[in-house]
Amino acid sequence: MPIDLLTAADAVSGLTSRQWIGIPLALCGAVMMSLGALYQHRGVTKVEAATSDAATGLSIQQIARLFRRPSWVIGTLMLGCAVVLQLGSLAFSPIIVVQPLGVVSLVLTTFLTMRATGIPFSRVKWLGLAMCVAGVGSFVTVAAFNARERVITQDELLTVFGVLAVIVVAYTILFAMLRRRFKAIFYIVGAGVLYGFVSTLAKVTINRIQNDNFEWLTLVCLVSLLAGTVVGAYFVQTAYASGPPDMVIAGLTVIDPIVAVTIGVVVLREADGAPWPAFVAFLLCGIVAVMGVFVLERGQTPAEIAASKRAVLEPGDASPRGR
């Protein structure tokens, strides 16, 4: 049976009992994402210490070694649970309600990383964290009261695919030219953009299935979703080799929802009829949040990077035999 479509304002202020289920699912998913990121970072750090620098890209040998690291496998299973919970939340609730809740994982990961390294955050990193949380929260709050969930047409879906194709081509060129220069931030931004599209495609797929509209285009959506997840996962693992997990989670929880909401506003026309101040707010909040990621990256000192790796390495892990 087709789902009832509500305005975003109605969705936020008057969720049905069924729609409320998506919120605890999204919060549990955010916690699992945080813990999974910490465990995966542990595994990647150990593999890098036992082989070679992976900051410019994991090799096939290093990827194979990851599957033999218990910490990385546990982290991957946790992230798998996070994905299932996120998909479940999207099945119950509008994307503008549950997607921003991922910022909880940024806060949790930040404090867990600080506790593990024993190094207090500088004022610059606190500023970056505040900008990320405030920017994302404000961005999606404005979107929530100026957008509406609606049935996605075939033309709109094709436009999403077209935009995604352009971004993939552009990023492939940048990947070949600049990956050795920008290292972590390059992979973090790439993963955030990809996962923003993945979140959108997931919501589109669920929406079409719930509305009895499963056909070839929906299948393409599903395949693209899986491909984006795999490539994004590779970017995330490489980013772990260049910095602490809180930096990676910052990029994902800021850029992912902004990309997803932007697609909803520009391509899917979910903000049709919104007053012009809302669009100004979209732009300003998005700029603040993205700048927060770069402030976090700038405030990341070599001592913090070394401490994050030192906190997870066990005696003997730095040798080629370390497992």
C-alpha cells in the first residue's frame, strides 16, 4: 500500500506512532557507527604499521590483511548493523528527520578518541566541532520546516543519476591528480559526498518499493547504492590511515546529510514554495558546517595523529609479523 506523504513540518511536529520508530533506530545506528569507526581505525592502524604507509590509498595486500584483523572485522560488523538500522529508520521516517541524527556519532567519537589518546582538544578543534554540529543542526532544521516528502518521479531520479555520474568522473580525475597532496581530507570529503548519494538512493529505493513501484530503474538505484557504499568504504579505510577516527566521522556526519538534503531541495524539489530566506539559510549553514570539517583538519596536530595510532598499537604490531 502506498505510504502517506506528509509535509516536513508535519513530519517533525506531528509524527505518527509508526514514524517515531525511526528516531531510536537512527540514534542506535549513530552509536554503532561511532563504535565501528573506532574499531576499524584500530585495524587499519595495525595493518599500516605492519606493512607500509596507506595514507594515499590502501593496496590490495593491505585490504586482504584487514580481513585478518579481529578489530577491523568487529568494526565492520558494527558498521553493517549501523547501515541496517539507518535503512530501518528511513523506512519509518522522512530522511530530513533521521539523517541529521548521525551527528551524534561525531560527538561520541570525538570524546572517545580524546579519552583514548589522553590529549585534550585544542580550542581550534573545539571550534571545528561546534561549527560542524551547529551547521548541520541548523541546516536540517531549516530544511525540516521548508520541505516535504513526495513521490519521486522517473525524471527526477534520472537527474540524480546524472549528477552522480558527473561527480564520479570529476572526483576520479581529482583522485588521480591530487590524492598524494590532500590525503585524509580528500578521502573524507569523497566518502561524505558518496554516502550522501547513497542515503538518497536508499530513501528513493525504499520509497518506490513502498509505493509498489519496483522496476528496472529501482534495480539500477539498488545497484548504484551498493557500488557507492563499496567505494565510500574504501575512502573511509584510507582516511583512517591519515588521522584519528573523529576526523573521518566529522566528514561523514557533516557532508553526508548536507549532500542528501541539497539533492532533496534542488533536484527532488522538496523545498518548492519555501521563502528566499530559507535558501540563504541553507547556503550559510552548509558553509559553516563544511568549514568546520576543514577547521578540525587544520587543528589536528602531528602529536594527535601519532597518539591516536599509539593508543591502538600493541607491542609487536609494528613488525611485519604483527597480526
